Amino acid sequence: MLIMKQLQCRSYLQIILITIGIYLLLNWFIVLPVLDTAAALSSNGEYAFVLFTFMIMLLHTYKPLNRFLLISLLLFSYAGAAYVSSYFGNPSSLLSFILLYAALFVMGLFFYVNSQSIEKSKESVLPTVSSFVLFVIAFFSLTSFVVTFNMDLIKFLLPLSVWSMELISPVLLTSVGILIIVLLLMKILTGESIFNVLKKSGLLSLRNVAEGFMVFLIVFSLIHIQIWMYSLYNGVSLISTFSLNEVSFTMWTGGLIAQIFGVGIMEEIVFRFIIFWSLYSLITLKRKSVRILWALLITQILFSLIHFPIDFIRYPDINFFSIRFSILLFLGMFLSVLYLYTKNLWIAVFIHGLLNLPMPVILPYNESRFFQEMNFSSMVIVYSLLVVIIMKAARGRSTVSKKIFEKAS
């Protein structure tokens, strides 16, 4: 047992060292000398790195190649879009984002090819169409109420936030409150206890928590390494988010806690767990792959719609709002990929929280807030896919090593 634990730790250490090593070599000797802007770096550098790493993985894995190949095609589609857009004088032009959504077809193909490996387990599902519709209406009504009375709720919860030095934010408390109501609603509609729903979702598994946290740390670190290397090569001073007087360190930490353990858990258990598996169970089509695609599509549309009230406030321009809706559709699909591919809801929770959180160190982009968010989101997506695929490949090799060890014993 001790030997197997050592082998597993060694595999995870190799993941970290190989990932960082290839990244440093590729960016230092190939990418950085030919790129001039941070936006171009975020649009091209990491994609070249990821595709190169996938090529290495394809040569060394005993897993079926289609999984890695199709995700590589997805990333290649976006890399090509960003490369073409650079000729229009704006490395972050809308062309790169619009063409990115065309890659959703590739992601659909990914699920079609791998549909046989996605089995409906013992998830908690809403048993009837009427119960599903009632759940969706209740959830949308609840979130709309929270958005409508957002300022009043903040004022009411502000004393607790001040008392905790902003570590306990109103966002955390409202999200936890919504989650509790959702779980109580599930108990009414399905008869299952709150404990059983959480257990079947995998959120109570310490191993799942540890894996999700490790993915979060690696992705968080890689993004900071990329920002630091660009700063070092181009002589650009980094800007601390805390020095902008927009947010204090404790407020940022409280925001991190709120986005992961509040918003992240609440939205992931509702959309990626309850709604997705309920739709998968209720859709009566014979072909499993088609059921999966329909369940995914409807789930992501609902996920995008739930952000309608607050996003319309943040992006009142109808063009930006339309693009934002499409982006949320894609991000929802991406989070579903993480969950279904790893069968670990905590990974989706941690990455969801990271996508919502501003980085503590940023580059002085001369771009709008919208494009800064998109550049950051693209890095999170690429590194997350990279880490979980390498992790799963390493886990597969660890399983093979375990069988060999057992036979040798």
C-alpha cells in the first residue's frame, strides 16, 4: 500500500514538473521572442504549448487517441481563430471569440465518440417532467428575487461581513442560502435527504476535494507564471490588484471563498448535477449520445439564462450582452466537460470559482474590462483541460502499475 501511494505521488509530481518544464521552454525560446503584446501571448502562446504537450501525450499513452485528439482539435480551432484575428490589428478581436464557438461542434463530437463511457450512475434525478419544470421555475424565481433585492441583502448582511474582516461576504451567505433551499426542494420533490444528495454528487468525498484543490493550484500557478514571464521578458511592471484600491487582501480572500464554496458549489450542483442528470433521465431518445447532447445543450442554455439579470446590468450594451450569453453557453459546456470527463464535481467547482475571481496580479492591458476577462478565461480553460487530461492519463498508468505490482506480489 505504501509503495502504491509513493507511485501515485510520484505521478502527480511528474505532472507538475513536466507541465511547468515544457511551458517554460516553449514560452522562453519560441513564443516570447516573436510576440509583442500580452493579448497576443494569451491568444497564441498557451495554445501552442498545450498542443505540443498533447502531441507528447499521444505518443506515450495507451488510452484511446480520440479523447486527446478531439480536445486538441477544439483548442486548435481557437488557436487558429486567434492567429487569424491578429492580422486585423487586434489580437483580441471578436473574430477569435466568435470562431471559438464554432469549436462547440468539435466538443459535441467528443461526447458523441465517448458517449459509451458516460454511464448514468446513481445520481439524484427529478423523476417526472412536472417535478423538473417546478424545480427550474422555483430556482429561477429564487435567484431573480436575490438579484432584485441584492442591495437590500448586502446592507442586511454587511455587519457580519465587517465583523469577519470581509472574509464572510454577502455573496457567500446568499449562495449558501440558495443551496440550502435547493436541497430542501430536492427533498420535497424526490424524497431524498440532503445528506444523500450531497453524497451522490461526490461533494462529500475527501479525495474529490483534494483532486479539485490540486487542479485549482496548478492552474492558478501556471497563469501567474505566464504573466510573470511576459513581464520579465518585456520589462512591463506588474500591477497588484490590491494596489489599485479596488479590493483588499481580506476582501479578495473572502471573494475566493465565496466564489468557490458559495457560487461554485451552488451552481455546479444545480446545473452540472441535478439538471443535467434529470434531463438525461427524462429524455427518452434511444441513442445515448443524442440524449447526452440534448441534455448538455438544454443545461447550458438554462445556465446562460440564469445569469441574464445580473449580466444585463454589467453589460447593458446589447452586442456585448449577446456575446456574453454565448460565452456563458460555452463556459457551461466547458464545466460539463470537466465534470463528465473526471467524474469529480469538485474540479468543476474550483475552476468555476477561479473563472469568477479577479487575479491578484495583472498586466497593464490597454483593453476593456470585457476583453481582460476573456483573456483570463481562455487561460483558465486551456490549463484546466491540460491538467485534467494529464491527471487522468497518469491515473490510468498508476492503475496499470498497481495491477503489475499485485501480480508480482
